[in-house]
Amino acid sequence: MTALVIFTILFLLFVAAFTGSRRQKHPEDRQMAGATAAVLLVLTIGVGVASGFTHTKSNEISINHNFGTYQDTTGPGITWVGPFTQSEKFSTRIQPKKVENHKVTLKAEKEGAAGASARIWYTLRYHIDGTKHAEKMWRQYRNFDKVTKDLVVPESKTAAFEVFGQYTPAES
């Protein structure tokens, strides 16, 4: 987004310098304003081209979008994706997430008996394979932290409650 702002400012300065060079009466002034306009044009084009490069680390995928429209997914390395394209990085590394202090009711030993109340703590290890469904994941979550918060942790809690809710303490 910063590149777009810089590009816009440089472009406006170029237009002003170009227009100013046309209005100059003296040839020396016209040449100086024209040279300034040329330098600003080169800088504007340079910023436009340079803004298209993105770097993705070895354990990430990059979901590229342009003004809110999904473009593509790129893997590790330096890639040119087009001017003013923004890239959201999603880690594909195994992520540890500590989930703490959730109340669960254990299964009763005998039919009709009340189950025991327990608290569970566990460490979840997960990784995201975003290459298959990258567009859908980006449209729904937009960034890696939301994937963890809104998808991974709630799903892990559901799975943990399912497993521990079927556990009978006498089985150990």
C-alpha cells in the first residue's frame, strides 16, 4: 500500500513538472523542467515495477491479492506478482499452540451415573497446507493469526471434548 502512495505522489509531481515545462518561456527553464519531469517519470515507473516483487520465506506460502481480489498463490522465493499486489503470508511450519484449562465432563462409569468434571490442558501441533485451498482460506480468514484463532483452536477444542468426553476414569 505504501508503494501505491509513493507511486501516486511521484506521478502527480511528474504531471506538474511536465505541465510546468510546457508553460516556460525561456528555453533553459523549459529544459530544466523537462529534465525534472523525465527523472520523475523514471522514478514513477521504477516504483511501479519494484512494487510487484514479493519475498516468501521457505516455510510460507504467499497469497497475493490486488485491491481485494485474489490473484494467485506463490511458494518460497522472490517472485514478481504485478504492481501494487499485496501478499499475505501463511506459515506452513508445524505450529505449537498451548490450549489451557477447559472444563469437560468425563463419561460416567455406570449407565445413569453422573460424570466427573475435569479440566484439560494440552498442546496442539498443527500446520496449514494452504496450497490446495489457498483462495478459500484467504477469503475467509485473511491472515494467519485469524486461522489459528478462528479455525484451529475451536476445532481442537471440539475434538478434545469429543475424546475426553468418551473417557471413563476407571479405564486407566
